[in-house]
Amino acid sequence: MKPRAAAKVIGKISVVLAAFLLPVFTAFGAQTADLALELPPVIEAREGAFYLGEYAAITGGNGLAAAASMAVINPSGGGFSASDVIVALGATEAAGSSVSLRMPEVVTVLPESDVASKLRAMTSWKWRIEVEGADNPARGGFALPPNVLPGAKSLSIKLISPDGDKANKQVKVRWYQPVVYSESALPKDANLAPSSLKLRIETARMTRPLVWDANQLEGSTLRRALNAGDAIAHSDVEDALIVRSGTSVKLIASVGGLGVEVRGIALQRGGKGDIIKVKNLSTRKILSGTVIDAGRVSIIY
């Protein structure tokens, strides 16, 4: 490995490029830099672009490590350089931060393993799949279990030798993905605005699938309170609530072909299209109705 290189991420990418073409580096020690980033000399990656956080060890406070993990690397010629990393960082919210960068001049990018490639095809997983302990099954062959869920931490694969001998092998698997989180704590029933949420790279969890695109949360609310920085799981959200229990609502009914509106109280919470219990404040009767929009419930007779 080459000696440790350190550089400063400048706000404007054109300035960064100029610095590397000279080349000029502004040195920062790992203890004083805003970000510390380390990459191995060789990685195995799927074809095309990937996120820096899928392969780099990144540390840094104030959300900088999360922002840096989403830097997009697009290798060419079988590798990428330190200048490619700096330019990629400059396109994220980490731009303008100092970085202690530990990596060779060029990181070699090899094709991902056969096991990872087959897992990707089986599960349609979009990001890095790291497999440990497969013992180079390409020399013979291998077979995966028939049903694999993304996030599984280990798998038993069947190795097939060139002579046809078969042996079971337990391998460790890590599934990387972008995850959505909020930099501030969110209360239960909070309406989620994609523009206020952030992304970082994390490993997936089989038992708690995580949201990977903030736009998937448009019009959703939280089922439970979340701490600042908590990754948001699909089980944490539901369709946006437009009626909450205990709030005043208009009850819409059709009587003799005429539309009638009366005041009521929602006894349950619900989103558009949900059937909830309500109380007619005039008759004090408990009724069922369909939420049609904010504060309006169509009564079911």
C-alpha cells in the first residue's frame, strides 16, 4: 500500500480537480480532520457505479460520515483513484470538510464473487453483497438454498467439486443498502417529509426491512417515536393519518337523496379510505364511517 494520502475536500468541484491535477494536497492528520476514510487496495464490486460507504470505512461527526457514505464512485479501467474519491465527496454534503484519506493511489476493482452474483440475481438486490467463507466455489460449482431473504446473516451453500463431490458450507453474508433516517427525533404520528430526511449506507436486517428511498415515505406517518439517527423501517410507517382519535370531524351522510353534514368526534385514527368509529354529537350515537379527506368522514348505514 502506498503511503497515506490526505486532502481537503473543497466546496467547488472545479477547485478540487485543479488541486489534484497539479497535484497539490492540503494535509490533515486523522485526529484533526472532519472525516477519516480508509479503502483497501482491492475490492470486489458489481458492475457499474456504487456508493463509497459500501466499501470504505468512514468516521466523522455531525452527519458527515453519513453524507460521505453516499458519495457515488464510478470506476473505469478496473479501478478508481484518490482524486476520484475526493471529487465524489465534493458532490455530497461533505463538500468543504477536511478528510484524512487512507488508500492506495488506485483501488483495483474486481468482479464480485460468483456466490454474490447469484444471490443478487436471485433476490434482485441492488447494492453490495459481501460473502465470506465460500472457498472459491468457481473451481467446481455451488448451489444456493431455494429461498433466500435479503439481510440473512448466514447461508448454507452446497459446494460441488470438479469430481462431483458435494459438501455443505456455511458462509457469512452482509447486505449493504442506503437507509433513510432523520437527524432529529420524531414523535409518533409525525408526518414524514422526504425532503427533511437523510440517507446513509448501512447493512440490511432480514427481520426488519429498512426503507432505502425517502420518496417511498411520501404521505406516511410514524407508528412509533424514533430517536435522532434511527434508520426507518417499513414497519415504522403507515399511510398518512388525516383523522386522529378525539378530534372534531364532519360526518357526511345521504338522507332522502340529500347530503347532510353534522358534527362528530373521531373515536379512532385513520387515513384516507380507512373505516373508523365516530360519534354523532347530536344523537350521541356511535357510527362507522369512511375517511374521505382531512376532517371528513362519510357515514356507513
